[in-house]
Amino acid sequence: MTNYNDDSIVTLSPREHIRLRPGMYIGKLGDGTSPDDGIYVLIKEVVDNSVDEFIMGAGKQIDISVEDDVVAVRDYGRGIPLKSLAAAVSEMNTGGKYGGEAFKKTVGLNGVGVKAVNMLSSDFTARSVRNGEARTVTFSQGLQQGDDWESGVREKNGTTIRFRVDREVFGEYAYNLEYVERMVRNYTYLNTGLTFVLNGEPYESKNGLLDLLNEHLGEEPLYEPIHLSGTDIEIALTHGTGYGESYFSFVNGQYTSQGGTHQAAFREAIAKTIKEFYRKDYDPADIRGSIIAAISVRVTDPVFESQTKIKLGSKEIEPGVSLRNFIVDFVGQQLDNYLHKHSEAAQTLQQKIIANERERKEIQGVQKKARETAKKVSLNNKKLRDCKVHLADKSDLAESSMIFITEGNSASGSITKSRDVRTQAVFSLRGKPLNCYGLTKKIVYENEEFNLLQAALNIEEGVDNLRYNKVVIATDADVDGMHIRLLLMTFFLQFFPDVIRGGHLYVLQTPLFRVRNKQQTFYCYSEDERVKALDTIGSNAEITRFKGLGEISPDEFKGFIGDEIRLDRVDITKDDPIHEMLSFYMGKNTPERQGFIIENLKIEEDIVAD
């Protein structure tokens, strides 16, 4: 038995605790390949403070640069009070947001964010300029290195934070500027009048959430997006032709990717208002089917369910005022007024609701049998090898939950033997799934594979009930594997686009080559990596080309789906011609597609030859 005595009790300083358990403060670490990796959370923690300055009426521009792994954020606000500068960026629970009038309805209220950035950075500099006086403090891994004061400076007031994330904590990483740009765009939608300059490129929004909605529409909406705003609230909504519900929700400028009390109230308010407007007892699912909507609220002292602030828990918008009632009342009045004034939009919306109702009733006949089939298979556990933790569990591991969708016994067998049974599940397809492009949702229940996949994910009633944070398509790196990947993407695009819009669908990247000799082994994900490995090892290397997941041993596979897992997130925006692409690649064959295939035969031959 292990000894347990007074010597076993350890007290860590805040700095030591952050560096030892960074996930408690910034979520997962990651290497920069996912937009929710820690290196982007650190950028956001700094930018949040600069945005709070704008909200308080100080500064209309924020400059951000990301170059050579060094991030710099410069705002033109009031500047951190000089005497308190060092403490404000290094001492936990120190800041100007604990009550009082300096900050209202802001995000960074717990005095942790920028301190975590400091302590997780190998180099960190904070500079504040106030009325010709300036102070600059420097740190390394949270330990102060320098402190300089200046007088008579001619710089504009404001704060500059510059940092380099510490590789001792994060390992190797690289910034994907597309993710940083997306973050910046979200800030602009929520802060009209604020200009961001990212690596010299300006970003701003004139129409707030309306711009966001138009940016994320993957198709032409059925009616012109409705845009309504009032004190502490702004909403935008429209309907498309697809399935599911898609929401973008924000609190005090913070993107709450998992929604929360404000999003739940918004969904309720939409259904309630529309039923009352048409004086029909429509099913809420029929009202919200195919909706694409956004809501932003400003809350006094918001309460989030974790330090990463991705789900709101507040029940009041301000002391004594119910957040739910505030949202329901606003939507009830403003949306009702809009529909009365815009009869064409109201008519189009009602037609969509009736169409959703008709289709729902059509598939009710096959649902019962389909559910019984899914339940039997689940009990027999033949296709789904589940994990122990799911999103609904609310545990620290829930965010790590994922399910691999793979094909064939050998591939699913390799992943099953290699996976972390706490957080990783496996769903095994039997052969290629059906091409569902152009089919109605009835096919989800009539097709056994789709029905069982839907049941495994628990998305029949929408993405809110999704059991896993990441849905990972894991196919072989050959032509058949690519085809299965496309068929599965078509399934989600056609019937469950909100899984994609919610950032839950990924593609697993596995190595194409193994290059090794007796001393070294390199796993290469591209031809360039293979060439570099050969340059390192030399001409006596053994080269293996992996074509199927089943060819990779479980011991090797464990490394590819563990801490070093490489995932490509599937995204859709307004710039993606979804319907055109699906029609071309997944629709009935056309002379144009035949020509495309013939022209690209050589590419396929090269892949096979490798």
C-alpha cells in the first residue's frame, strides 16, 4: 500500500498550479490545429480585456499581430493604472472588475485570464501608457524579469500585451491564422464601431449580428434575415431549406459555443411568439426546423459553467431581473411587430413551418420501428463500442469525448484496441453508406446504417443532445476511404448540418508513411514530411506506405489518436457553395463530372502507385 502522510500534502503557488494544470484555466492545450486549442484561448483572454475597454467607451481600435509565434495585442483604451500594472498581470484575483463602476457587463470578471497567459508564456511583456507616462514589465514563465518607467512619451494611451506561448508546457504548436481571423470577425459583429487590425488587415462590422448571419449562411435563406436590437440584446434569424437548428450565442461579447440559459430562452421565445402570431399550436420543432439564428446579450456579472466561458449559467440579466423573461418579452414584442409589418416574410415562414410539419408526420410511421431496431442493436453492442463519459455527464472529461466512425472490421478493430475507453467510442459501418444527396429525412430511419448512427450520436431531436463533443470520420487513406468520407459528410450536410455548424465534425488524419531504421522512426502525414524524414535518416531507411487503418498496429495507432491526434474540422460558411458542390460530386452523373473524373485519373493513379 502506498504511504499517505503529511509529506503527501503539497501546496502549490498559483503560478505552479496554472503551469501544472493549465487545462483548468484554458481548456485543452492542443497544437493549434483546432480552433479551441489553448493557444487561441490565450489570445482571447488578452483581447477580451481590450474589448472591455471599448465597451466602457475607451478606444475604437485594437491592433493584433501574430508573427513568428509572438502575439501582440495593442489597444487604445485608458491603459492599466501604472502602479498596479505588474500586479494586474501576475497576481491572481487582482483586477478592476470586482464590482464598482470601472467595468460593467464585461467578460473577464475573475482576475485569472491575463495572469494565465503570463504564467504559460516563455516571454511576456505588458506596457501601459497613461497621459505621457509609461511603464513596461517583463516576465518569463510568470516570473518578473524587468520593470521600466518612462516619462514624456508621445504614444497614445492604452495597453500592449506581447507574449510567446511556452513550449515547455504546450509542446510544438503553430498558429492557424484562419482561426484567429474567425475570432476577430466574431468580435467585430458584437462590437460595431470597433476596428480590429490583424497583421495589418482591418476588420469591422457595420450591421452586427446581421453580418454574422450572412457570413455563415451556407445557402440562400427563405426570407430576408430578421435583425432586431434593443438595450442589452440583439438577435438575428432566418430559415433555410436544410435540417436542424443552428445558433450563434454570445454573452458580453463571449461566444458561448455550448449555449446556456440565454440560448434556451431564445429558442423558447421564438416558438412561443410564432405560435401566438399565427394563432396555431405548431410543434416547436416544426417552427425551429432549419432555423439559423444568433443572439447576443449583455449581463451584469455573468456566471459561466467553466473558466473557458463557453456555456452561460446566469439566470438574471441584472440583479432582480430574470434573463429568461427579459429575452421572452423582447422577442415576443419585437418579432411579433416585425412579422406584422412584413407579411411576405411571415407568409414564407408559415409555409416552411407547414412543410416541416408535413415531413415530420410522413416519417412518424417509420420512426417507431427504426427506434426499436436501434435499441436492439445498442443492447447487443455490435456496431457501437461506447466510451464511459459523454457531454451530458458534465465532468472534466466530457469535452474530450469523441466517437470514431470507421468502416470494416480491421479498421474498427485497430481503433478499438488503441482507444482511451474513458473518452473515445467507435462506430463501425458495414460497407459504404448510402449516397443520401437529394433524399428526404425519411431515409435516415429507413436505412439501417443511418438510423443506427443517428441513434449512437443521439441527434434525432437536434445537436443539443449530441453525446460526443467530437464526431470523427476515420477512413482509409485510399480512394475508397475518400469516397466513404464524402458519403458521410453528405449525410451530415444533408440532414444534420448543425453538427457541422456547431464545430463537432472532424476528419482523422493518420500517417501515410512510416520511415525508420534501427535508431529512429518517423510517421509522415505528407510527401514533404516523408522527404524530410529520409533526409534525416539517410538512404538505409525502411519506408512503409499505410493504405488502410487496419495496417497500423494497435500500439502504433495509440499514438495517432492520443495526445498527438491530428484532426481537421469540417466547416461551412456562406462562401462555401454547399448545394452546388453536393450536386456536382454527389448528384446524378453528368458529362461535366465525367470530364472531371477523366482529367483527374492521373492523380488517382499516382496515389495508388505510392
